[in-house]
Amino acid sequence: MADPRPQRRAGRPRPQQRTALVTGASAGIGREFARQLAATGYRVIAVARDPDRLRLLTDELGPDHEHLAADLATALGRQQSPTYSRTNASTCSSTTPAPR
């Protein structure tokens, strides 16, 4: 089983740097949100289900960014990210869960 803790990069957040949590960040509009936010100086926490694609994205974005492989539409996925449920991050979601 994969380690549910967020994968930290070598860099450290700069003081006063804003953080954005981007869901659906492994592809499509979520990936583009992550790129644009990183380009404007945000520290990005990329969240999606595919750990390999997330690693590629955070490698592209640079060392100040992190990724978390989880499906936040499920209770298990939300349990895997307890630190992010309390973070003071702006959230950009590229997907909306289907009604249940």
C-alpha cells in the first residue's frame, strides 16, 4: 500500500508564499490550474488519484511544490489527507463529485 502522507519536495515554502491545493491536478484543466498558479508564485499542492502523473507534474513545477495521491471523493481518500483538511490553502478544484 502506498504511503498516504504527502510527498514533499526538496524546497521549502518561502515566507508569505501563498499555497493552492489543486484537485484533479494530474491531467486536463486541473494540471493547467497547477501550472498557472505555480507560474504566478503559488506553492502548489497537487492532488489526484494517479501518483505517477502527479510526480511528473511536481517535477515540472519545481522543488517548492508537493503532491498527494488520493481520491478526495471517497472517505478513505479524505482520511489520507488529514493535514490538508486543516491547511490554510486556496483550493482549486477541476472536478465536481457526482451527487450520491
